[in-house]
Amino acid sequence: MPSVALVASALGVAYVVHMFLDYRRLLSRIGNFPGFRQLSHPLSLLQTINDRAIGEDALLVGKFKPLEEAGWDAISWVNYFPKAQLTWILADPDAIKEVTSNRTRFVKPVEVYESICLYGSNIVASEGEEWKRHRKITAPAFSERNNRLVWDETVRIVDDLMNDIWQNAPTVTVNDAVDFTIPIAIFVISAAGFGQRATWLENRTPSAGHKMTFKDAVHKLCAELITVMSTPKWAMGLSEKLRTARLSVDEMQQYMTEMIEERRYIHDDTSRSDLFSLLMGALDDGDAKATDRELTGNIFIFLLAGHETTAHTLAFALAYLALYPEAQDYLLREIESVTGGFQRELTYDDIDSLAYTNAVVYEVLRMQPPVVAIPKRCTEDTSLGVSNQRGERTTIPVPEGTIIMLDAMGLHYNPRHWADPHAFKPERFLGDWNRDAFIPFSTGARACIGRRFSETEAAVVLTKILTRYTVKIADDPKFAHETFQQRKERVLACKPGMTTTPAGIPLTFVRRG
């Protein structure tokens, strides 16, 4: 037995020495470029060590500050466990453009996305030829026909919110904006994505053969998504909460399977414009064929991407408009101008005339990008050029296997590309601006396929609510003496989540006279 212990100790020492030497070699290779030296890589779970946020949390909290301290629009991150690994965090638009343009040299680390293959492979969690196949399957569904449905359904849903839930009250106070933006986003994706209309006042009786209504299954699955994706199947029965989450997974699978069968049975129905129907129709008419698992995998991704990111962006947008009433007034004047003095309702045909409304959404996405950083992996030894604040350039080595993090937060707060980056200025998007320095929807060939869907939904929600109500930050005696900056920091605070998540946005809506 002592000999076994001795061998084990020797192997452990050898591993540590090997790990340390690899770590030192990586540091030498990058010339001790400024950055983080940590135990684990930034794609590991968010953590706080010695009260200092690291990982993606550091990018969320620090914005451009870590890059400013490094002196370059890139930061090196070298970790030594479980193996020595180099990561470059990039906030240089030229370097980011080079990474996203070279799709064979810089690929998506698909293993990071395995947990979102809950119902099958999909366009987000794939790369190479498999990604091209998913793109071919899904792209035809995102069309002007669907965008018009998004507009019309969002109008219905927001009208029902203000009329049935708020009852057109003179004053409405909500403890947290996401309490209504999440349901709005879920109802929109249910109707425009699945062809399943949901209402605020709905019959709670499940369909035949189901234990949950479609609305409840979607809502519960979205609410417990992180739990579902991080909990092993064998553990899903250990508590009532986990059993309910597991039931929502099973119910959603059953609903989607039934939808596939229904669409196949009525495949010649050209009147439907939801994503699911358009996706099925494109498959029937084209040469792309998809398995049921590929269909459910991609529809689930539409649900995942289409509800939380939009809901959180809308919540942040209402917060910014409440904090900056002059922006709210400007937006209202735009609606008045487009509708001829509020003589008619806005329609989808007006969307390209809502320049300031779209600028508000873009400014919110710049300041609160849904995804803080986008990962890539380098497949061969190469190098990238990056700049500093004086415009000087340097070259950084990028060995094969290096992780690249496209730092959306750092890029969006880079003062070389955004003047006064901490100020809320939607008007910056009304003139010329650097498209390469704005990546809330990612960029290049892998840019978000549902961008127009989200922009359409956001335009309706903001214009419908602000036409009827003024939005303010809800009063709270606890914060009666806070400064504007303190209020701004409180209301715009974030908490950990799959995407940039507001910690709590209390709002009051006052009906216009």
C-alpha cells in the first residue's frame, strides 16, 4: 500500500509540474501581455474570488475598465487548471471582424452549448456543415410574412395587457418590469413562433392528454430553464420543484410533437405565418429535409432566444426611458409625427419610419447587451492585430486551441468608437455610426437570425405603452434621498442569468391626459 500511495503522490507532483511548466510557457509566448491570471478559464461558472468578480461577470461589471487598465483593446487570460489555457478577450472591432469573417480558423466551441440541445441539435449549438444545414432549414421561416404576424400579435397582447390587466387605470405600479415583459415575450413567441395564441386571461384547463396548458408549459420551462439544463435527469424527481420542471420539459415535447403532426396533416394551409408553419412549409417545398428532433431543437431555440433577451431588453428600455424623460418625449413626438397627430394606429408598414424608437432599442442593446461575451476557438496558429486608445497597433499571438471571447460589453463602452459611452444617447444611432463596434446580435455569418423579429416586437411594445402612458421610476420611501446616479445604478443593476438580467426595475405608469 505505501508503494501505491508513493506512486500516486509522484503522479500528482508530475501533473502539477507539467501544468505549471505549460502555464509558464503560455505566459512567455504572449510576452506577459496585461490581463488576468486565474485558476480556471472564463467559460467556467461565474464566481467571485476575494470579492473580485471574474469571468464573464468581470466583463459585465467592468465594461471597458479592464481593457483601459490593460492599455489595449484586448486582455489576455491565462489559467492553469485543469490545464494551461490562453484566452484572448477582444474589444477591438477590426480584430472581431477578422475572427467572425474567418469561420474555419475561428469556430464556435459547440461543447459550451450542449445543454441547449434539450430537444435536438439546432442552429445555435452547431458548427461547420451541420450549421449550414440548420441555417438552410430555418432561414426561410424568418420573413416579412412572419414579421407582420409578430407586429399584429404584439399589438393584441399589449392592448390586452393595458385593457384587461391594467384596466386602463390612471396609475399602474409594477414591482419589476420583467413581471410583464416576460409574459409579453412568451405570448409573442407562442403566437408568432408556434401558432399558439395565449392570452392574459386564459382558461387554465389543459388540452386533452396534457397535464399543463401550452402557456403554462412554456412559462414554467422558461422560468426553470437553468435548473433543467444543469440538473441530471436522474435528479429531476428529487423535489416538487424539479418534478414540475421535468413535467414542463415533457409537456413541451408532447406539444411540439403534436404540432409537427398537425402541420403535416394540413401542410397545404398557406394562411399560417408562424415560424413553425413556415418552417414546415419550406421543408415541404424545398430540398432541405429535417428530422423531428431537428425541428423541435430549432423551435426550442427560437423560444429560448426569443423570450428572455427581448423581455430583458424591453425592461431595460422602459427603465432608461423613465430615467430620461426627454427621450420619452422625443419618442412620443415621433409617434405623433408618423401617425399624423395620433389620427391612426401604427402598422408594420411604419416600422422603418420609427427611427428614434429603433435608436432607443439600439442604445439599450449597446449599454446592456444580452450576451456579455461570445466565445470562439482558434483551430490553427495565427495572430491578430489590436489597437490602444492612441490608435497604435500591436500583434498578439493566437496559438491553436486559444479561446477568443468577443467582448460585447467592452466593445460597446470603448470610447474610441462611442463618445461618452456611459451616457444614454439614442441619437447616436440616427447618424453615421460604426457598425463593426456594435454586436448585440453577434456579427458575421453567425449573426442572430431572429433580429428583425425582436426589433419588431420591441417597437410595438414601446410605442403602444408610451402612446397611452408616461413611465416613471416607482417611488420608494427607502430611496427618497438618493441621487440621480444612485437611482440609475439601482434600477439598472444586473444579476447572474443566461443573459444580461435586470435585478429589479420598479416602474409606475401614469395615463396620459
